Amino acid sequence: MSSTDSGLPFSNPTAVITGATQGIGRAIAEKLLAEGYAVAICARSEDDLQKLKAEWAGQHPSASIFIKSADFSIQEEVRAFAAEVIAAFQRIDVLVNNAGIFEPGELASEPEGQLERIMNVNLYSAYHLTRALLPHMGQGAHVFNICSVASLKAYPNGGAYSISKYALLGFSENLREELKPAGIKVTAICPGATWSRSWSGSGIPRARIMEANDVAAMLWAACSLSAQADVETIVMRPLIGDL
């Protein structure tokens, strides 16, 4: 199911943010809405999407907001989301590949199929969505891939998750090289522990963890640079270091 407000103001910039009902994705979508963007978001929960759209519509009554429930572990649902976004917006100015899942484990003992399941969401969804939307992104557009400090350094119990984030950073770096001639920017954001509802009940004090708005602020800073500047990689960690 999907929905969008009618009368999209095509003079407004447009942004697509995946996995946007909580945490980093939500903070980024809210920042871009506040800056006047029309936004398209997706998540698995239709209820969460509808509630969020109603909240945002109250805060930004003139904004164009597209929502669609999608399971990004399924390639066909990624492509269906892309097709509906293209039909609604026609032009894409910012793409934020944020959808992801985290499951700890050791490579020798994690459940069979864990690597494939995590790669489907954390890497392949970004790959397929980007490929589908690129023909509708012109000079000055910007792709952000939400990677992780796990993209940079192996750590105990990282397993398949860390592999997927290393791969997403590699995707970002290759995409950056390919899109230079087209004038399309690519930025990989590698945050450490960042607050979302998944941290509730963890016993870790919230003050020990970065706020999702911190990541959104850094994305906006990169997005606001002159046309001739691109930030390739942003690394962010809690003040006193990784957990």
C-alpha cells in the first residue's frame, strides 16, 4: 500500500529515504522535510508509516509525503517501491539508503542463512534501489549510503553484519567513481552507536549513545555544500568511543 499527497510541487527538491520510521532514517526525513523537501519513505510497518505521515502532515501541511510499506529483503518489493516513487516524483534529488538490519553473530556459529538475509537488506536493497532511481537523478543529485563504523574495522561478534557494512562502503566508493562525470555526489556516512528504539531496554544510558539528529545534521551539512564539493566519507562516534 502506498499514498502521497496530490499536487506535488515539482519546484521543490525531492528525497527518498529508506527505513525511515525510526532512528537515523526518521531524523533524516524530518530534517529534509523541515528544509522544504518532498519526501518518499518506506518501512515494513504500514501502521508506523501511516502514523508518521499523519504526524508530519500536521507539522508540514504543505509538504508532499509519499509512503509505501515494503520488505527490503525482497528484491521485487524494492523495485516496486522505486517504480511508485518515480511515478510520484519523476525527479530524485537526494537518495538515502538507510534500510538495514543488525544481527550479532560469529561467522563460524551464526545461523545458516544469516549472511544472505543481512546482505539482502543492508547491501542488495541499496544496490537495486540506486540502479532503479539513477536514471531520474541529474547533475547536483546526491546519494547517501548509511554505512557504519563496522564498515571500517572488524569487531567481536560482528559476523555477517560487519561483512554487509564493509560491502556497502565498497559500493559507495565504486558508485562515487562512476558518478563523478555525471555530477552526482556520493557520500558514505559511518556512524557508531546511535539512539533508536532498538536500544530501549539495553541497559546502556542514552547519554552514552549519539542522537539520530546528529547524523541528520551531518548529512544536511554535506548536502548543503557548493556544487563543486563532495564529502566522500563521514565517520561519527560517541564522544568517549565505540561501545
